Amino acid sequence: MKKYLFTVIGTGVILLSVFLADYSINKDFAVVKTLQVQGETVNRYVTASGTICESDKRDIYVNLPFKMAKVNVKVGDRVKTGQKLAYLDKKTFLNELNLAIVKGDAPVYSSDGTGTNQDLLHIKKEVEGTQEAVISPIDGIVTGVNCFENGRVSTEIPVISVSNLESFYIKAKVPENKAKDIYLNQIVFIKAAGMNQEYEGIVESISPTAQTGQLAKQETPNIEVNVKLNQISDEIKPGLTAELKFLTNTKPDAIVVPFDSVLEDEGGNYVYLNRSGYAKKQYVTLGEEFETRVEIQKGVSKEDKVILYPRKNEITHGKKIDEITGENNADS
């Protein structure tokens, strides 16, 4: 019995000695978060900015400076094809023309001040042939009203604009160095500041010529690309500036890690792996870069545990670590 007791005590002393020795040698251990590597599907994108536009917008102009007798709509009203949106005051205009003919005020009605009574008679004939009602050419929403009752209209701007808000496209400008990655029917993801979610579209057309704009005092050619939106929502509004991601490549079963876990020295890029509670310095070959992560092509295998934030935790090769396992969240 005593022999057994001495054996147990002796074993305990040995284990305690080993523990204390280990603690003495490795008391400067680090508590780290690790990432267990798994193969996953990652996407690569080309990004660009654009403006959301209606697929069908009709601006209604009046060719002569009529007064408006009545305006039946306001911005936001839903209208149908053939609906009467407003009425021109033909009677008042004809009276003004007849008086001008009698007084010889023809120059007042010409752009260069050289009009004649013959010109006034021509205008009078055009007024008589003009339809009083301003008609909507399409089903849609009234998106602009630039006239009011008893006010004279401008011939330079549309009196009323009607837009079909059931279909949209985005006019995007892709930098010339990225244009080679854009193609017809390519999937595009769209997000704007005024949107709560991301929408999907496809490339509908690509301009055959480049356009030049001014950016940072340098000429920067862009390719105009039209992207059709596949979805409709009340939060999609014409005029919004959108950020676009053109899907260029999908890579399945890739090994990717956060940028912060990759370090570099004269030997190349490397990461630290957890090897039985100790940090192992492992040189790696990097592949494609994504938004916050980078692909590792060689040096790391599935199920390896990569130490995160090695610089912050002052990790060195052979350092004892205490691990907290992290989550493997995919970028898209």
C-alpha cells in the first residue's frame, strides 16, 4: 500500500515538475485567435459607378409660347397612355397674334427681331392646328411639371415629363483598364446609398468607343456600359448614383485568409500555423486578392489553423500559444 502511495506521489511530483518547467520556459505564451482553413467559393469583381435611369422617359415639349389654361397633374401622379395632362390656352394666343398683326409687332415674335406679318400668319396657322390637350404618350408616373395655370410655357424645356418606372437601366462608366473584363449578359450587383439591399442586373450594351472625362486634372477614358436591372422596387429611383460590381470570376474550393494574417520578410510571404500549441512559421504562395482577404495557393492545407493578427500578438516561430478558434466568414 505504501509502495503504491509513493508511486502516485512520485508521478504527481514528476508531472508538476514538467508543468512548472514548461511554464518557466514558455510563461510568455500568447492567447490568439485562429482560423481553421476550409475550401470555399469566392468571387472576383470589377467595380464601377453609374446612374440609374428609366428605360422609357418621355419629355413633352410645346413648340410655341402658349399660356396654360389648365394643369391636371402633379409630380408623382400615375397616368395612362392618352390621358389629358394639361390644356393650352389657344384662344389667348390667337388674340395676341391678331393684335400683333394689326399693330405690326411681328419682330416681337421672331428670334432675330426681323419677323414680318407673313411670319405671324404662319404662326397663327400653326396655333390653329395645335391640339389644346397635352396628352401622355405612355403609361407611367409624372416625374416633372414645368408649367402652371395662366403661366406661359418655355419652348426650351419639357412642360411635363412622364417616366415608366417599371423598368430601369444603369448607365455606368467603366475605366478603360477594366473594360477588358466586361462582356454582354455579364452578371452585375448594384447598390446605392438610398437602397436597403443589393440588386442584380446584366450587361445589356457596351459602347464601341471610349469617352474622355476630367478626373484629378487628367484625362481618363471610360467605356459606357448599360446595365439592365432585373428587379423592381420602390427604393429604386432615377437619378441615384449606384455602385456596381461586375462578376468576372468565380473560384470554387479556394483557400483564403485575412490580409492581416499574412506577413512578409526577405524569404517571402508567410503565415503562422498552430502546431500542437506552438506557432509555426510557414512560407506561402499567394494568389488572387479579394476585398479583405487573399488566396493562398501553396503552403497551407485544409484543416490547418492559421493564427490571426500575428503582428499584434507578437507571434514568433516556436512561441507557445493558447488558442481561441475563429469563424471562417466568406467574402463575396
